[in-house]
Amino acid sequence: MKNINQNISHAIYNLIAVLEDAKKGYLHASEKIKDSVLSLLMERFGYQRGRYSSELRKLVNSMGTTSPVDQFTLSLLQRTWMDLKTSFKYGKKEQIIEGCIKAEETALKSYGQAIDQLEDNNELRVILLQQANGIKTVLNTIKEYTGKTYN
């Protein structure tokens, strides 16, 4: 797995940025939301994102590659984070939840793109599929908890 190409490395670093952003968002939401059950769930979701990020960092480090996160991804994450931060400051529980749902849907798109780039790397692809399934579970949990309908 040492022969990972730069595009794959770049995709993984973008996912790490997405995961770190989600971790910060969930941990911040867990402090701001008044619903104790939802607060605990969000805290757990934040720690889960931290574990996913650490797993990908270790994997990339073991491959001996480095790649900066691109400016587009950083600006997208910053925009998502600022929207979520505004929800925390001025919004209600429903707005915070909607922000979390939007962020998870964006994360799943990023995972889908990365997985598509990994056609020839089954080991890495399996890890990303497992993490994406974990994110889908979180998204469904949030939607179920709030009574939202989904596919």
C-alpha cells in the first residue's frame, strides 16, 4: 500500500478535514443543545469522527504520503462551520439539527467521491465504506430522533 498515488492521498486528506470539521461541530453542538439525550448523542458522534480521522491519518502516514487539503474543501468546510456556528448562537434546536443533517449529507458526498477514486485499492476502500456506513447510521439516528422522514 506504499504506492498510493497523489490523487488518492489528496482525497483522503480532504476526508480528514471533513471529519475534523464534523468533530468540532458535534462537540460544540453537544455543549449548546439543551436536550440531554441529543447532547450525549452529539458528543458521541463527535468522538466517532475523531476516531475516523485518526484512523485515516495513521493510514496515510503508513503510506508515506503528504498532501495539503485543497482550498475549495477548506472554504466549503469553513462555510458549513460558520453556518452551524450561527445556528448555535441564534438558532433553536431544530436549526442546529438541520445544520448537522446538512453537514452529514455533505460528508457522505465527499466519501462517495473518495470511494469512487479507489477502484484499485480494496483495503482503503473497505475502510472508507465502513466509515461512510457509520456516518449514514448517525444521519439516520439524527433523523429518527427528530422524526424526520428519509430514504
